[in-house]
Amino acid sequence: MFKHVTVDRSRRALLGAAGALVLQGMLRPTTALGQAGQTGSGSKMKIGVIGAGHIGGTIGELWAKAGHPVFFSSRHPEELQELVARLGPPAQGGTVDQAIGFGDAVFLAVPYGALPQIGKDYGKSLAGKIVLDADNAVAGRDGAIAEEVERDGIGVTSQKYLPGARLVRAFNTLSYMIFAREANRPVPKLAVPIAGDDQEAMQVAAGLVRDAGFDPVEVGKLADARRFQRGAPGYGQNVSATELKQKLSLAP
């Protein structure tokens, strides 16, 4: 009898430990997206870049140098050969369709006036994708949509034209020259404000901001992205995360 009780107790202990391990495994993020959003996870995410101009080329290059596979795209893919050759194996170049199909996340860096057409042409393939939107609306260049941005806010407007995307506003507040110069500077690192409605997308975006060599500052939802659009208090701030939070009255 005593032996049976001891065996039963040992068996229950083993089963309890196994159950705890199973539960722990269920709670731990195991997707590539969950891992990419964790600083220092060592995992790499495939990134498609739409618009390999100043901002797209600069930030995409920083990700490639950090070890992320990056697929650059533009209206003229042949013009990407020099960039891709310089960066080597982590980088590829081609069409927008190819970049979207390649990326676990997509970085959008085009003139804002092109956004409605991108939504029409690629909205279905962008649906469900994490999209980091760095576009800025400029009245003299982008026309009527810039008025819409002033009225409704840029985050809400971008989501309107990309309704299925898991959108995060990021990398829109400073020039490519500042991003190139200040990337991976000593602490305190340059702050990059981000905003989005999808929490997992925000975590992934924050991880990619860190991998590019900057310090992410979560400003809030897409509606709050107007706080760092052109002309707003959070725009053009070449400051640390602590300083940016103070300027935007965010919690430390």
C-alpha cells in the first residue's frame, strides 16, 4: 500500500510538471512575429520595402546590416541593383508585388499622394501584413489628400486607404540624413515615435526600430499619430526617448 501511494504521488508530480511545461509553451510566443518583436531574441524577420528612395533605402539598409533579409522595391527595379549589390546577400530587389510577398513585415516609404493607388493595387496582398508607414503628406506635392490628413489625422487616413493592413506609423519624423547619421549612436539613442492599433504589430515595430539602431517611443493608437505628423509637436525632434516623452507629455 505504501509503495502504491509513493508511486501515485510521484506520478502526479511528474504530470503536474509536464502540464506546467505545456502551459508555459502555450503562453510563450512562438511565431516569427512574436520573436521579432522581442529585443535580443536573435530572430530575423523578412522585410519588404515599398519605395527604396531616401527613407526606404536608408532604413532598409540599416535592417539589412542588422541581419534582416530585406527585399527593396520601386517603380523602377533596375535602379536597385547598385544598392542590392552593395549590401550583399541579406538584400534583394524587384517589384512591389515581390516585396509584399517576400516580407513578414512591409515598410512603406512613398509620397503620400500615392497611398490611395497603392491601396487599390496592393490592398488585398497587404491585408493581414504588419505595415510600417513612414509616409508624410505634403500639401504642395500630394494635393487634396494632405487636407484630409490635416482634418482627420495621418494615422486614421493611412488606415482608410490600407484597411486590411496591421498599420504602425514609424520613421516619418526626421530626414534620412539624420537617421543615417544617428543610427546606433551611444546611449541615449535617437527616439523614433510609433503609433498603432494592433498591439502585436506595435511590438514588432518596436523591435525593428531597435534593430535599426534607435529607441522606440509608443505614442498611442493610430489616432494619436497626428501628434507626430508634419507640423505637430512630435515632428522633427532629434532627441532621446526621455526628451520626446517630456515634449509629448507621455509617461516616463
